[in-house]
Amino acid sequence: MTMIAVQKINPRQYRKLTTVLMLSVWGMGMVIGSLIFLYIGCRLDQILGTEPHFMLGLFILMIFICNVRLYREAKARIKDL
């Protein structure tokens, strides 16, 4: 007969773990989104001959959008605590 030890996770610890996971996902989303917007901006600049205006504009737009969404998510998480 084998015995398995099971450790129960305190709800506060669980919330901390989900918060860390959420921040990791937001970081990866910001990086991937920024790269996609950089690529689209680069292509638009090549087509229209306006280098580096669209590339920088879309990159800054993506960073701004991600930061606003991250702020809203963090504010909602803090409200739940």
C-alpha cells in the first residue's frame, strides 16, 4: 500500500500564484503584440515609403494599449482582495 502526501494550498497563496501567472502572461502578450505591431508597421512603411513612422507609431500604440489593459486588470484584482 502506498501513501501519497497531499499539501493543501491556502487560498491566499493561491491568489498570489495566480497573480504571478497573470503578470507572466501579460508580459508575454506585450512582447508578442509589440513584435506583431512592429512587423505590420514595417510592412506599411515599406509599402508607403514612410520609414520608420508607422513602425514606431504602432509599436508605441501597442505598448500603450497593453499598459492600459494591465492597469485595468490589476485594479480589478486589487478590488477583489
